[in-house]
Amino acid sequence: MSYSITEPSSRQKKVAGSLVILYAFITLVPLFWVFMTGFKTPPDSISYPPKILFTPSLEGYVNLFTTRTRVSPETLQQLPPPANFAEEIVRNRNMVIAGPSKYGERFLNSVIIGFGSTFLSIFLGTLAAYGFSRFKVPFKDDLLFFILSTRMMPPIAVAIPIFLMYRKLGLSDTHVGMILLYTAVNISLAVWLLKGFMDEIPLEYEEAALIDGYTRFQAFYKVVLPQAATGIASTAIFCLIFAWNEYAFAVLLTSGTAQTAPPFIPTIIGVGGLDWPAMAAGATIFLLPVLIFTVMLRKHLLRGITFGAVRK
Amino acid sequence: MSLDPVEQAARATPVTVAKKIRGLSDRAIAWIFVGPTILLLLAINIFPLIWTINLSFTNYKANRPNRPVEYVGLRNYERILNDSDIWLNMQATAHFLVWTIVFQVLIGFTLAWLINRKFKGNDLWTTIIVLPMMLSPAVVGNFWTFFYQPQIGLFNYVVSFFTGADPSSFEMLGSVDLAPWAIVIVDTWMWTPFVMLICLAGLRSIPNYIYEAAAIDRASKWRQFWTITIPMVLPFLMLAVLFRGIENFKMFDLVVQLTGGGPGSTTELASINLKREAFEKWRTGYSSAFAIILFVTVFGLASIYVKALNKVKER
């Protein structure tokens, strides 16, 4: 090993490493606790001192996906034996399953709106970024700054006129309305990030293609798009995560058919019942995709965060 | 924004080439690329903004669309600026803003500095630390209310474990003194990684030869830290502060889930009050004026800050 005056000593590295790992563990405790709570029974979830060792139960998950009604012990005894594990868990609490809960629908809404708005932001954002990166656009700098400044508006402030506008157009509580809205919010970040990626692609490739007889559009999708693929992918992840996590617009502009999961999850806790395991189960299912995404795609994501911020 | 070589080349070269290849002028093609985005932003950003400005001069109430709308001039603005409750909201917002930034900068910079010691496996641990900021703030706020439960909550348990205080003797979310700190703690847990990442980018941008030169000149590590590391990371750090500042000025989802603005109105940040005025009391005109005031405030503060940032960068 060569000696360098700027390389930290191995003892320094060890101390720094252990401090960082300690912080990482502290940061993970809340997430780990939510995950565990999802597998507790309601009494276990509110025991004192908090239980670290417990018998895992799927009651939280069953409660998350079903609605239940309380029945008297006599009626319960007259029922045929439980058909599956879910019914068995519910009957232990003197209840029967009345039907599915709305969680599945809300989760599906999150998927539809998340992917729909991501697709649209990337589609429009890629075109706009290419336009800004390669052409003379009148008032270009002003336009770019304006696109960015739309992110400074508090969401509630934007929501007032959007609410009125959507009410007039019949877009409130619809998937299309939410997809358009999230696209409008996301597109500023998308254009900025993508323009950065496109600026890095050397012009010579396109020029060669144009001279070989490609049209502008052919040069765009046969030469530039493949080069920008990584940048487009990481931008897409940012758009998806934003749409997935968004709460303020969702809670104000949706109430039923198009409601996403974030405004729904807090309502799971239920009236007086404080069903923490079901809430934790709902949170776990909802957060897990993002956690897995983050770990899998960490290189692009981390670069994107700093790159996006530093460019602005 | 200055013209970098790529951009200059972009402006110089393809004009003639494109014209030869196809009938469409470059300007027309540019509009085909940029147009749809501009249209969408006009429809969902500009038009609503103008509408809000217009509404802010009226006494419109969105829950009574058939009531005749009167123009009241600047009365909404006057009432907001004289409303003592609004100033309390602004104080709560300022408290939240200042303390989240202080903690996030201190912890975030320290972490970045430690990670930059390049110990084995630092990539993996960085990723783990980043996880909270990827999550949905509303859901995060929701499960933190669980940790903050008196008696059964994990947070109260940990505090009592280390201090010996009775875990049911304090309510993080229910007490006027503690609630403002409860929201600061959660926001710090969630967003410190962001500051850390930006600082890390800053630290990694410092070329090694500067430290080598300083070491040859026998500058102490301490001296190197204050005369090289800090000044070179400062623009990055200030950028991180700008982003956290704008985000937390707008803060809504996390805090609404944690405290809903309570107890009383101790954690009622500007956005939470705005939501109440606009969508619970349905004072649309009044809340539009409030929205405009908030937007102008963020915009003004951010512009001043960016000017300062550019000065630091020039040094």
C-alpha cells in the first residue's frame, strides 16, 4: 500500500465507519419497528414495555384487507368452520369478515396514478429537455427559471384554483385529473434533470446522423434517446417516488374513486380501536417498494439527488 | 446561466444542417419539442396562479358557488397582515424552519465528513441512511404518532430508558412545549440524509492536491479543515439549506399527520392554516390572498438567498 498524506489512517476510518454505522442503525429503528408492528396482535402492539419478542400474527394484514362486523358468541358457534386462516383470526375476536377493505383499491390507484404521471412527465420532459438543450428557444433562461419556480408554490396554494378548475371540468376525484396534476408538478424537475443529461451527450453523434440523412426526429430517437437512457431512467424513478408519496393534493382533490394510499393509510387506525398493526401493515406494504427500489438503484438515485440539486 | 461550450456549439451548428434535411425550420421543431410542456404548465400552473391572484381580491366562497362575487380590493391582504393568528403561524413556521435546518446541517455535515473518510462499505451505509427521505411524509407522520404515544410509544420508552423519566409523564404531541420539538425531530430524522448527500458531493469535489499542498506547507489538520474544507463545501451546504428551507416553508403533509397543527395552534404552520381557511372554513378569497403572500415570501427570501449564494460561489 502506498503512503499518502491525504488518505485517512486506518484507525480514523474505523472510528468514522463505526459512527456512521451507529447512526444508520438508529435511523433504521423506526422502520424496523413499523415492520415488526405489522406482525403483532393489537394487544401486543400496545403492551408496555414494548415487546421485541412476540408470536408473529397475520392479524394486522387480515384487518388491513377486510372489514369486519362483531357478532354474538351464539351466532359465531352456529357458523360453519372457518374456510381459511383469515376467518379463523377474525373469529378469535368474536367477529366475522364482512367484505374486502378499500386498501387494495387505494393501492391500485397509487400504482395507476404513479405510473401514469411518470410516463407522461418523462415523455413530455424528454422532448422539452431536448428542445432546451439543442435549440434556440426564445426566452429560454426565463422559461427554465419559470419552470423551476413553480415548485416554490406551497401545494395548498396551488390546490385552491385547481380544486375550482377541476370541479368545473369534472376532473375532481378522477385518475386523469391526478395524473395531469402530478405531471405538471413533476415536469419541472424532469426537464431540469434531463436537460443536464442531454447536455452531456456530444453533438457530433447527431450531426453525423443528420448528415447521413436522418431527420431531426429520427436523430432524436435513434441517437439521443439511447444515449440518455440512464438519465431518463433515474429521472423516472424520482417522478415515480414523488407521485407515490404525494399527500397534500391527494387529500384535497380525491375522496373516493381516485384516492391514493397516502391519504387512506392514516384512516386505517379506525374509530377508537387504534388498530396499529393494520396501520403498520398498510405502511409496510406501501413503503416496501420504495425501499427496495432505493437499495437496488442506489447509484443512479444518489447521483440524481445531488446532481439535480447542484445544477439548480 | 452562462453559455457552456456545448450550448454554444448547439446554437451554432445544426441550424443549417436541419434546414437542408427537412422543410421544417429549427424554430418550428423546437416548439414541437418544448410546446407540450409549456402548454401543460400554462394550464395547470400559470392559469391557476392568475386565477388565485384574481380570487384574492374577492370575497368568493367555494362552498357557495352561486353567491354573487364582490371585489373587495386589498381588504383580504389588509386583514391577513393585521391578523395576530397569522403571525403566530409564521412564528411556528420560523421555529420549525430554523431548528430543522440547524440540526440537519450539523448532523448532515458531520455524517458526510465521516463518510468521506472512505471506510469500507461506505456506499451501503450511505444508502441505508438515505432510506427515510424516500418515504411518503404522510405515512411517516402517521407512524411517528404511534412512537409518540404516551406510555406505549417507542419514543417515550427510549427516552425513559435513558433518563429514567416515567414514559407516561410526557406527551410529545399533546404538550404545548414539546409538540414543536416533536415535529422537528421527525423532520430531522427524515431529511438529514438530503443535507448529507449534498455535503458529500461538495466534499468529493475538493481535489486532493489542495490538501497535499497544505500538508506540505505544514498546515495542521484543524487549519486545513477551516481554511479548505469549510469554504469549499459552503456553497453546497448553502444550496442544501435553500432546498430544505423552501420545502419546510411549504411543510404540510408530515406535520398535519403528526399534530394536525395542535395542541392549540402551537404547530400550526402556515400551510396548515392555509388549508384550514381554504378547505374547512371555505374562505376562498381570503385564503387566496394568504397563498399569494406565502408565495411572494418564499420567492423573495429565496431570491435574496440565491444572491448571497452566488457571492459565496464567486469568492
